[in-house]
Amino acid sequence: MSTEGARIFLASRNAKKIAEMERILAEHVPDVQVLGLDDVDDYDEPAEDEATFEGNALLKARAGAAATGLPSIADDSGLCVDALNGMPGVLSARWAGRMKSDTANNELLLDQLHDVPDARRGAHFRCAVAWVMPDGTERVVEGRMPGRVIREMRGSGGFGYDVLFVPDEYATSGLTSAEILPQEKDRISHRGRALREIAPLVAADLAQ
Ligand SMILES: O=P(O)(O)OP(=O)(O)OP(=O)(O)OC[C@H]1O[C@@H](n2cnc3c(O)ncnc32)[C@H](O)[C@@H]1O
Ligand SMILES: [Mg+2]
């Protein structure tokens, strides 16, 4: 079964997310050329207005496949905070407003959790990855990474809320997901888990 020479389209505007996805895909679906939004003609990107990560990931991948004619993959992800009843959730990118600033989102989240004691600062990242083929084949998987929200921003790796998030796997050291190596984050992250689950399906569909 070979996927050599196959081309897929990755529908995302987030450069750091794209870097993570390309890194993980390169390991698990090798020999595939990944095109991004800069490699294709502009098209009307859908508003991410679904109530679930799965729904939004499908919206993005379907629009990509329809516009490019290529098998397309998209990620919709976010941080779900227990003390906020699962929010920011699907609103994570826009939590402090439509300008989508990571720093503003993190500052707002810290402020909202100011009075929440350490024992109730649990949270998890979620990532839905959707894979849509031009023939209509659709697959969606989800990955999670449990952890806690700390009280100050630490680290310069990753992106988004990583500076505020200590994964359960790093509870002893207290390192945030912005302080661990990229390959360590991939090993435990919501995105790494979802992409490793979908990778064999992608490879099988491409080899058809
Ligand atoms: O929709 P695209 O164009 O892919 O890019 P985006 O940044 O808008 O992505 P989402 O709509 O999926 O929103 C996800 C937000 O959740 C946060 N997030 C998701 N995964 C994360 C991770 O691994 N580490 C830190 N924050 C993450 C981050 O704030 C993202 O902007
Ligand atoms: Mg988005």
C-alpha cells in the first residue's frame, strides 16, 4: 500500500497548529505532499459556528475539499475548563474577542479563574480532526489531553493556551505544554492523539 506522491490539503489559518499537524502527519503518513491555504486559490472559508469541535472540523475540511478537489484535513480544537463548565471550548480562539489574540485570551482566562482554588483548576484540551475525500468519504476522530490551568503564563513553545496549561503527565515537574519539547507535546497532546488515530485511515483512503 503506497501513498507516495499523494497530495492532501490542510485547511487551517493557524501557522503553529499547521506546524504541529505537518510534523505529526510526516511521521505517520510519510511521502504525502501537504498543501496549505497559501498553495491554493482563495475560497470562502466557512464561519466556525457549530456547537461541537467535530462539527467545526467537518465544516473546515468539507469546504477545503469542495474548493480544492483534494482530500482535505482540518482540526478544530480548544481548552475546556471544568470551573467554566467546559468553556472556552469551541470559542477558545475567540474567547477575548474576534481579534483572536492568544495573549488577550490567556489574560482573560487567568482573570476569570482568579478566585478558583488549585483543587478546582482542572481542564482538558480537545481536538477533533476531520478527513474529507472528494468522493464524499468522511472521517472524524477526537483526542484529549487532561491537565490543569496554572496562575501565571510560562514557556515559549506551543501556542494558544499552552503557557497556562500543565498536562497531567507533567504534574510532578509542573512544566507547561509551552515548556516541553515539541515531540513531547505531540506524544501526549490532543492533536497528536487524534492525528495518530486518523493517520492509518488517511493512508488507507489515499492508497485506494
Ligand atoms: O481554525 P483554524 O484556522 O485551524 O485555526 P484556529 O487558531 O482558529 O483554531 P481553532 O478554531 O481550532 O481554535 C483553537 C484554539 O484553541 C486553542 N488551542 C487549540 N489547541 C491548542 C494547543 O495545542 N495548545 C494551546 N492552545 C490550543 C488555541 O487558542 C486556538 O486558537
Ligand atoms: Mg478557527
